[in-house]
Amino acid sequence: MKNTVKLISFLMIISFVLISCGAPGAKPAAEIDYKKTMNDIKVLTNDLQGDVSETEARRYLSKVEKLLQPVFAQKEGNDLTIIPVYTKTVSPEYIAQKVQYLGDISGDPSVVVYPKLTDSVMDIFVKNGDYVKKGAVLAKISDATVRAAKAQAEAAYLSAKSQVANVKVEYERTKKLYDAKAISDSQWDQIVTQKDVAEAGLKQAKAAMDMADTQLSYATITAPISGFVSNLAYRIGDMSTPQKPFLIVHQTETVKIDINVTEYDLAYVAEGQRTEISVNTYPGELFEGVVKTVSPVIDPMTRTARIEILADNEDGRLKPGMFARVNIVTHERENALTIDKASTFKQTVLKGNGANFRDDKVVETYSCFIVRDGVALETALEIGIESKTKYEVTGGLDLGDLIVVMGQNNLNDSTMVTIVE
């Protein structure tokens, strides 16, 4: 019977605890001596006779209830509640802090080819997607006009050349007379001037003929680099104009992405940093890149700086024109102590920094719960870099600590917990 009463007493205590608990983990309104309460219940139980009546059993249970009443009377619940939690052991991990931007992939280099003549397009020898080598003929523009101009230039050149030859003969004859004092200085000056004018005219005619040759060469559009053709904007019969691009040639063994980085992130971006590039064409796959250049100038209109990122593309899988997401790895750590962001509590507080209110600073504090000896302890954390889902912890945690990763919202400092496996 005594064992039966002890069992009933134990079940009663458990029932009171489960029924009376309120907000788990709340601090008691008044300090409770749990050891004394336990010892008092133990004395009552030991004083029970071997065989008790129903009245004595009820009287015993009433006394136990009275001893537990201070715990049950708490408005905010009691701290005898044991909260089930899931935990994770702190261990060294890799963590990287990244900033993400969007941009378009282009060849490195990508050359926009402009026609240099205004005339009709006679032939086009390529189409979009074709690979061409440097110097390959891409198209032909009608050269009838420039051929006529070249013929005129050649005729003018021959005329000027003949005139120079005649003036030179006259110059040599006059020079002999001048040396013999047979003519006046004014007559000599006149022939010298004629010679200079004729020679200048010959140079001018030669330049016009060279220009005509250059204009004629513009009728043939060639590839400035080896690469793939895109953005072909003309058809046979169209009128070309130097203001409208003919096509673009992309060199794709390496590709580049130009992005605009904000002032805030610019402080963390530097040349040589590793980048991760992803495109919709290859979901879940990352391509390695590197920050090649960082503009030293910020655009006052957008408050951003231009960043150029290069990536090897020997297999040609990254195509110019693709839309890319770029993660710039600004910081990374090996063997760092980390914690999931979901397991932390972040608070923003105003910290006094002098007599003047304007000197106060907004400070962010971080904490988490760790389990020691069956008790959840709230621990302040010092945070380093952060990834998308984790923080680097530089202070507050040790290797092997058990972090509460599920159930922490039901805890206060020193709440008793049981770890769910």
C-alpha cells in the first residue's frame, strides 16, 4: 500500500506540473527552494505507515499539493517544465560571405563591327552563330561610287605629277640663268614658288588617291578578331550606314560580365576575388570567375561602380547574351565555428555613447541557447562574417557545445530541457 501511495504521489506531482505549466521557461515570481521542497515531500512519504486508510492517503496527497503550491501559483507558469529540443554539436566548418549581382555575359573581347561606307549591301557571307577567323570576309558593300572617286583621284595624281615634272625642268633652266646673274631675284622667286606649289599639289593628289584606296577597302567588311557572329543587322540590298552596327564578333574562350556594385558593397570587393557564376541554362551548376577590374569612379547618378568579371570558357558552354547571377566571395574562412541563423536571436539596442543623445549608437546583439547538464543556457555571441544561412562565431561558443536548433523559441535562460535524438 505504501508503494501504491508513493506511485500515486508521483503521478499527482507530474499531473500538477503538466496541467499548471504556463509559458515554458518563465522565471518564477519568487525564489523557490527546490531542494527543500523535495526533501519535505520525501519526509512525508517516509512517514507513511505500511497500510493507510483512504482518509490518510487523501491527507498525504493534500500535504504534497500544499508543498507544490508555490510552483503552481506562478502566473507565468512554472520552471519545472522540461522542454524537448533538438541540438547540433559545434564543429569546424567552411563559411564564405558573398554579395550577389546580376549581369549579362559577353565575349572577351566582343567587337561591334560598323560599316564605313554608305551604300547598298551586295553580299553577306555569314549568319548568326557562325565562327569566323580574324580577317575573314563578312560582307561586301557596293563600291561603284568609291571606284569612280578613285579613278578621279588617280587622274588628278597623274596630272599633278606631270606638272611637277614640267616645273622641275623650268626650275633647272632658270637656276642656271640665276646663277649667271642673267635674271632678277623676282623672276627666281617666282619659279621657286611655282615649284613648291606643284610639289604640294602632288602630295595632295597622292593623299586623295590613298584615301580613295582606303574607301575602296571599306567596301569589304572583314572580321577584326576570331569568334562567333551575332546581332547581324543587315540583309542584302539594305543601305549601310556608319551609324548602324553591321554585326558583333564575340571571342568566347574567355567571357566577361559587367556588373554595377553599390557603394556599400564596394568596400568589400577587390580585384582577384573569386566569383561563382550561375545561369538558367545549367541549373545547380556553378562556373568559376575572377574579379578583373574595379572602377575607381562611382557613377553619381546610380551610386554604383563598374566591376568586370572574367571566366574561362574553353568548352564554350557560357554563351554571350546569357543572363547570369554572380556571387562575389568577399570573405571566406576554413575551420570556422558557425551557427545557423535560424538558431540565433538578434536584437537591436540603442547604446549610450556620451552625454549627447546624438552620440548614441544602434548596436546589434546576438545570442543562442546551448545545453549543459540538461539545462538550456542563453549565451551571448560575437559574430564575424556571414553566409546566406550561417554566422561565423568568433566568441561565445566552444568546440563540442550543443546548440539548440529546434525548440529554442520555447526557452528562457536555465530552462530544463530534454534532447530529442
